[in-house]
Amino acid sequence: MKRIFLTIFFVILSVFIYAEPSSNEEKAINHFNDFRMELEQFSEPNLILEKISNYEQNLYSQKEFQDFSSETKLILENMIFLEKVKNQVKLIENDKTAKKALKEKFSLQIDKTAKTILDLQNSNKIPSKWLFTNQGDLISFSLQFATLSQAIKSGLEVKTYYEQAINQDATMSFALVNLGMWYFYVPSIAGGDKEKTYQYLKKAVDSAKTLSEEYFSKIIYSQILFERENFQEAMKVLQEAKKICPNSIAIQTMEKLNNAEISWIEYSTNPKKYEKILKD
């Protein structure tokens, strides 16, 4: 009986093929996240977009990139796309036509990624944790263009993508951060849980394997600590992140807000309300 069970188990296991990214592919993904961290020291959207464009051209011209799997190419494409859009949005704040065009671009990118995930699954392959995280990030950012009903539906979908990434790698720092923040922003009646936010963010910090993972997890974790009124620990964690990226605009913003007894999370829900504090 035991032998039959083990045979069935290994047959099931062999049906689903998970291909780890090659060392060069993993290196390229980590390198882009380090580049994202470097961009944190700039505030001018046009300058940032120029730097992203130069990075993109250089990446696509490398011989190693041509050897990457189509999945890894899409992962990098999504990461670059999202970083571009974050800055493009700042330039078209009052342009409804441009916003509509950007919304359509987002829909296409989300659909493209969803199709790739489905195609991989239909081929008995498990999509990469990075692709699941990509899709969660894309949908999360696109919610600002969505109607309330769309946002509720898509918001629940976001959670499943981050969970699938974490199921594949329980120490994936970026997915842990983003799932933690999902629990923070979602109302408790819909599954939100600020204690889970704290737990996921703490684990994200403890699980960080690269400097960019440590930086991004610590700046958010510091603000969760601030929200919990653990001000001393919040300051300590933020200063640790500052040692990694000393000229970070995000950290400068957080320091100003925290000195005024406001968390960055509170600020992010209504930036205009706190503009004066940041200008002083």
C-alpha cells in the first residue's frame, strides 16, 4: 500500500514541472531590483524615465538576455513597464486622455501576463514566483484606474497571486511585503488584518537576501512599526535602510512625516493633505 501511495505521489509530482530561473536570469532580476533602489535617490519623473529607458536598451542588447526563457523576459518586461508607469502617471495627473491610454496599456500587460500564466499551467508547468508577483503588482497599481466594483473584485485577485508566489517560496521578500500591505489596506470585513500585516512585513525583513530586498522591506516595515506606535524601533529600522540607500527620497519623506508624527502610510492615503509638511 505504501509503495502504491509513493508511486502515485511521484507521478503527480512529475506532472507539474517547475523550472528554476537560471543563475543569469535570477541575477538579472535582482540587478533590476537593485536599479529600482538606485532610482529612489531621484525625484524628477523625466530623469527617472530616461534612466529606465537607458537601462532597458542596455539589458535588451546583452547576449545573455537573448538566452533567457520567454517567461523571464516577460518578468523583466513587466518590472520595467511598472517602473515606467509609476513615473508617467506623475506627468499626466490632469490629462484624462493620457490616463485612458495608460489604462489600456495596463489592461494589455495584465492580459498578456495572465495568458502566459495560463499557458504555462496548461503545459503542466508552474509559473515562476516572480511572474505571480508581477501580476499581483500590475493589478494592484491598475486599481487606481478602476471603478469601485472592479477594484473590489481585482483586489481579491491580487491576494491570490501573492499567495501563490509565497507558496512557492515562503521567503520571497517582495511578495511578503505586498501581501502584508494587502492585509493593511483591505477593510477587516473583507479579510484585512493589521496583525497579519505586521507578521508578513517582519518576515519580509528577516527573509531579505539582497540589499534591495532589505531596503524595500525595511522602509515599509518601519512605517508599520510607526503605525503601531513603536516609534523607537521604527526609527532604528528606517536608519538601517538609510545606510543601504543614503540619498533615498522616500526615506527623506518618511523622516519628515515621522518627525511631524505622521506615518508614510497615512500620508499615502491623502498626499495633498500633508503637502505643507514636506515643503517646510
